[in-house]
Amino acid sequence: MPNKPTSSRDYAKEYKDFHGKSEEIKRRSMRNKARRKKGLKKGDPREVDHKRPLSKGGGNSRKNLTIKSRSANRKKGARDA
């Protein structure tokens, strides 16, 4: 029989602590701005890909953005296109 953890995790607190950080709010805002620029609506399964990743100094200019499937975008990761 598997061992039961002695204390339970507070997932709501972990979620709030991570998503409430100022740097995470800024990243989410930049991702949402890129989606609006390319005309992607809520629920659209595609994602905006940054040819030069934000983490490597890329921006949200139209020439740096492309639309890709979720799997293709996640496969690429933070590499330059």
C-alpha cells in the first residue's frame, strides 16, 4: 500500500504565489499583447511564436511574430527560428 503524505499541498496558494509575481505578470502581459497583435482569440488552439524569443531580447513587433500550432511552438522552445 502506498505511503500517504503527512501533509497536503496547498495548490491554490502555490498557484497564487507563482502567478502573482511581478515578473510573471509582465511575461503574461507580453504573451497576451502578441496574441492580440496577430488576431488570435480566446480558445484558438494556435499560439504566437516569437522568431527571436522574448527571453533572448526579441520583441513583439509584427515581423518577429508568427502563428504556429501549440506542438510546433513547444517543440521549438526558446531557440531562434
